[in-house]
Amino acid sequence: MRQETKCIQAGYEPHNGDPRMIPIVQSTTFKYDTSEDMGKLFDLEASGYFYTRLQNPTNDYVAAKIAALEGGSAAMLTSSGQAANFYAAFNLASAGDHIVASSTIYGGTFNLFNVTMRRMGIDFTFVDPDCSDEELEAAFKPNTKAVFGETIANPALIVFDIERFANAAHAHGVPLIVDNTFATPINCRPFEWGADIVTHSTTKYMDGHDATVGGCIVDSGKFDWMAHADKFPGLTTPDESYHGITYAEKFGNEGAFITKATAQLMRDLGSIQAPMNAYFLNLGLESLAVRMQRHCENAQKVAEFLESDEHISWVTYPGLKGDKYYERAQKYMPNGTCGVISFGVKGGRKAAEEFMKHLKVAIIATHVADAHTCVLHPASSTHRQMSDEELIAGGVAPDLVRLSVGIENVDDILDDLRQALSFVK
Ligand SMILES: Cc1ncc(COP(=O)(O)O)c(C=O)c1O
């Protein structure tokens, strides 16, 4: 199946007389005839469901669809993108371990790593995604357990050199985790470039309609855990908290990572996606391919318009020929990148605020990457406590406007931008 068909058909195959749509299994509990039947599930001897804190059939249909879209061997849904990135990292690293991460990742992930996971005893080295080979090499330590980056960084729109970072990670015997939220598997499939684990905030394009918060982790099934057994004892030695199972032995490279994350992390931390949300996510996934195409077409036109408008001082969009990341985007995402653009309004913070006040089609929202065009001025909202100097030091220019181009008629978006910009003096 091609990607467009997988969006509709993968993950759930109805049999004779079954419902065409994935059933919403709105049940915490599952019934068994004997304790022995249930015991086999607990021992992971048989596959099935016993409690929705760990697994639910609706979630698994949707996770299987995302695994198919990414070309992975196994996947799981989580309650949010934050939970997905936390589980992906924590499934590999424990107190005393270390992770190399790109410095331009989404602020929420940066905070999760730099503050919360540090408090758990996990160390991080953040590297500029465009650092030299020497700098990248120097970031690795003997206790490094993973490398982490975002396909297209939110909001910096830096395109991550997946192949380069995968080679560096593998040279040190560790997997590369890539947050593929902005590109989606329609535009980029990180496993084809050597990534080992992919994460998503499904809240963004996958859901696509501002309806549900969610996350997903997909395993490529290619990382050889046993070949690096000393680095990953959690996967390669018996889990005493789970009947002495050695995940890599019992489930192989294809199943070990997701089984451990489910049996151990989901069991103990319980950040599962509600089955009803998984159902809504599936509706979003069905139209993901057509929506991504439209997002990219619209964003390209909007970026080209902004580039030529006299009120605009700069535009960043990897689909623009003059963009710093154009060539890299052509390599990894030849069919389009995403619908998010950032730009500056001449006149700085005040001009940006004035412009946004007059927008009618584009709504002011902290969210990005869904059907509705939305806009955010970080300096006057999410980052309003910071001075201009502090903003610049943090990589967020005071005039930076983040525009998430939706799938409305592009002429309405352009008209709206034009009329709002006419108020900027
Ligand atoms: C690239 C990226 N990863 C992860 C997240 C976190 O996802 P969520 O908000 O679903 O927890 C976000 C949220 O904006 C994001 O943009």
C-alpha cells in the first residue's frame, strides 16, 4: 500500500460482518474464562488485553496504522507528545545515563530533558544541529544511551540532518530518536535515513483538527539491542519487575522496545491515550496525506507572498529556495515540509502586535499544525516575561511571528494577511 492508502486502510482489517470503522473499546477491563488464561497475558505468553492502563484494542489499531505509515515494526499511543518523548528517552536511559540532544528542539521537550529528566539523574548534552563533526563527537560520553532531534524544529524550522546524526549515534552503539511531528510520515520517514525510534505529538497534523491531545512512539525494529547489551541492560537482562522477562530475547529487535515501554513504563506511569481520543486520531489520520499536501501548497504560497511584502523583514520556511535549509529539505522532504512559517514584521514587537490584532481568518492560538490557520507572537504571549535582549539570546526574535498555515482557501489567508499588514505603519 502507498502512504495515501495506508492512511485509510492500515492498522485495522475488518473481517466478515465486522464494523467498517475501528471500534471504540470503551472498557477499562477485559473478561477471561480462567485465571490461567489471564495468567498467560501477565506472563506475556499470549497476546491480549487485561487493563486499559497498559493497552487497549482501539489504541493498538491506530498505533499499527502509524507504524505502517512510518515503516516501523511496532508502535504505541501515549496521552500526549510530551509523554511520547519522555517514554522514548526513559525507556533507554536511567539515572546516571546521558543523552545527546539537538539544542533547537521544541521548548516543552527541552524543558522535559533539561529540568525534569535531569532531576531524575539523567544528563543531557545539547548540540547545535549544525555543529561541526568534532563538536558532535565531543558530545558523546561512555554513558550516552541515545541521540535525539526533531525533523523540523518547532519553531526554529531547522531541518535536522537525520542521516548524519544516525551515523554518529550508531558509531557510538546507540539509537537515534527523531520527533517527526512537523513533517509527519507523509513528508519524511526518518527510518529510511537511519533513525531507530520515531516519536510524534499526534496533537498536531495527525489529529489535525484541534480535537485531541496525544502522542505516539514507533520502533523501526532495526536496532540490535543484544549487540550493545552492556549499554541497554533494561532490554537485554531479565526484568525482575516483569516475571524475569528479557525483552530483547523474547520479542527480538522488532518488538523489544515497545513491549518494554508498555509492560514497564505504561504499567507504572499510566500515560495512555483514551480510546475515544484514539478514535478521533484515526479520523485525522485518514485525511493526513491530502491535508499535508494542502498545508504545504498553501504555506509555500504564503511564504512567497511574505517574502515579497514590504512590511516583512525576514521569512523562514524550508520550502523557500533562498532558505538556509532548502537543500536539506529537498533531500529529506522532496514533496513538502510542513505548514509552519516564521517571519518578522518591520517595526519589531509593536508592529507584530498591531498586525496580529487585525487578523480575521488566522486565529491567535498557542497551537500549531492543524487545519485552522493560526498565529502566535511569542514575545507578547508565551515569552512575554522576557526582555528583547533575553528573547534574542533564547533564539526568539522580538518581532518573530509563527504562522501555522491551515487548509482554508489560500486566497482568503493571503487577503487576511494583506489587510492586517496594511495597518502596520
Ligand atoms: C515537535 C513537538 N514535539 C512534542 C510536542 C509536545 O506534544 P504535546 O503538546 O502533544 O504534549 C510538541 C508540542 O507542541 C511539538 O511541537
